[in-house]
Amino acid sequence: MIPHLTRRAVLAGAAALTCSPVLGQTAPPAGAPAPGGAGPGHGGAGPGCAACGTPVVVTPDFQVDPFWPKALPNNWIVGQVAGVAVDKRDHIWIVHRPASIAQRQLLAERTPPETECCVRAPAVLVFDTAGNLLRHWGGPGQGYEWPETEHGIYVDANDNVWLAGSGERDHQILKFTLDGRFIMQIGRAGQSRGNDDTQNLNRPADVEVDPQARELFVADGYGNRRVIVFDSETGAYKRHWGAYGERPLDGGDPAYGPTSPYNPNGPRSRQFARPVHCVRLTRDGLVYVCDRVNDRYQIFRRDGTFVSEHLIAPQTRLNGSVADLVPSPDPEQRFLYQVDNSNGVARVIRRSDGEILSTFGRAGRQAGQFHVPHNVAVDSQGSLYITEVDTGQRVQRFRRLDQQPR
């Protein structure tokens, strides 16, 4: 029997939902809609409680599927799984780092082979919700500069596949078709001139596309401290911003000095820390940005106007607590699903006010546990796909317990 994932810090049933404010939230500017609330462009009333006179929404709960995905062919294995995305067909895309696999695991690659297994899988792998491998491709080729260190992956509504890289010289974003045919590169390897450079990235972490506006939003990244926006069809620069919508700065973080680490008891930095690790768009016109090392996510309008921020486990040091987040697929996108690489947990967050409703998982190696969770994606049925880097080197599927199996 697969054990049910134990919730910690759960609001005990829907009746426990309250309308109390959240510690660590900065109020939006006057006239701005509350994230996920009933402001302009919002699709519904959002979660609430009986005492408040608003609809009651049950917190999602998840159970690991230890048999997903199915075994890879050709004695393939994967390295650090640095990115995950779900396309409009509910196909699950991962990008992993073949170079991160230890040589002792690759003895079948030698001539002659020293063991029966194993061989590095191609960098991009695509699965269906049953765990079957559907397609694979990736690696250096003609006309583009493949990243030194693979990082994020995203599939847009028009079936374009976007890839980012976090290596020292990875100052570019790549665009491909579903079958891996190269379309476009934005930026050039090793050419970044810093946060004011409008032509190059600097170790970008991830991307997302607004198909209506034809805009590509980039979390940029490990070298810079900004969100930058390009035309998704031409690659032309449009705008960029830093924390609180302010100008991003090169060099050390002014809040802590050029070399000092994050101080949870110090002032909140007016700059994003490196890396700016995710950028997510919601249907109500908001942009969510993971400021990982500063233990927070910030929320903006599409033009870069700051709306609010929320702290997550703010005493966390190491590499920070906000590795990635993704909105739930319901029409109102009532929840955020967030992964914490340092503490080894995933969280369910009420999007309207940033309240943490539950957590699942813990640090460990067993099914349903995490070793450095890195990215999260969600399919149309609400199942989550969470990747792991360092020596975790896997992707796990977590099924919504209130959804029918597929």
C-alpha cells in the first residue's frame, strides 16, 4: 500500500479557513487588485470561509505515484533534473543535466563497455501521464549554443519549447519545435554586460510566455537580478525590472554587502538575490517571481509594477526556500504549489493572501520525499511533477487525491 502523505501545519478541514491577514505580506499599492482576489480580470470569488460569507474551498492533498515514470529504454539514466513543464496535451517535459551523472554510473558508455548499464539519456525527455516515454532530443547542434548547464524548460501554447541554462557562460535562451528543431536564440554565450544589457541574459533560470501579448518573461537569473521581457516571436527587448519594480544593480547586494550571505534578521533587501529562480504568469495579469535566497516571492503586474510579496520559511539560509512555484489549474487559480530546495518540502499556498495551507514531503530518498527539489509543474487534472537536483536526480509525480486516476 502506498502511504498517504502526511500533512503538516494543515488547516484542519475547510471549516478552519479564516480571513486573517498573513505575516510577511506587503500590502499592494492603492487601487491594485489583491493577488488571486476579486479584482479586475479575476475569474471568481476565490477561497474563503463560512464566517466571512465567501465560498469554502478544500485544500488540495497529494499522494506520490512511485511507479511514475516507467523505466527508460536503452539503459538510459538521467542526471540532475533541472526543469519540468506540462504542455497543452498534458505531456510532461523534463530537461536534465547529462554531465552531472557520475562516471561510475556510465560504464556502459566505455569502449568496450565495462558493464551492461548505464548510458546518459538525451537532455530533453517527454512523458505522458501514464509515464510512457514519448520523445527525446537535445544537445549541441548547428546554429545555436547549447547551455553549459541545463536549467529551465517551458512549452508555450503554440508548441514552442524554450530552454535556459545556468552555466557561467550561459547568457542565452533557446527556442525549439516539439521535435527539437531549432527556431531562435536570444543572447549569446559569454556576452552579458550586466543588468542593463538588453541583448543578453546572464545565466537565466527559467521562462514563461504570455501568448496573447506575445511576450517572453525570463527569470534572469544566476548572474543578473532581474525579470526581463522579450517579444516571443522576434526576440526584441521590451522591458526589465528588479525587486519591488526597481532598477536591478550589478555587484553585491546593498542590504548585506558584496560578500555577506542572507541575514534573516536583517532588513529586507531591495534587490533580488541571485538566483532569480522562477517567473510564473497567472490569468489575472500577475507575474510571480521566486527570489529564492531571500526566502520570498514577489508579485507584479505585467508591466513590472510591484503588487506584494510573501515570505516563506524566512529563517532558511543555505540556498533559500523558494525554488519554484506554479498556480493551480482551476479557473480562479486559487492555489500556488511551491517547492523548497533547502528544507526538502512542498507547500500548498492560498494565492489570494499567501497563507500556507499545508506541506507535504520531507528531506529523504524514499518515494514522496525530496533531495533538493528544484522545479514543479502541474497538469490539467491537478497532478504535480517535482524534480530534484544535486544527487536527487529524478522527477516524481504526485496525484491529487480528489481526482480520478488517469
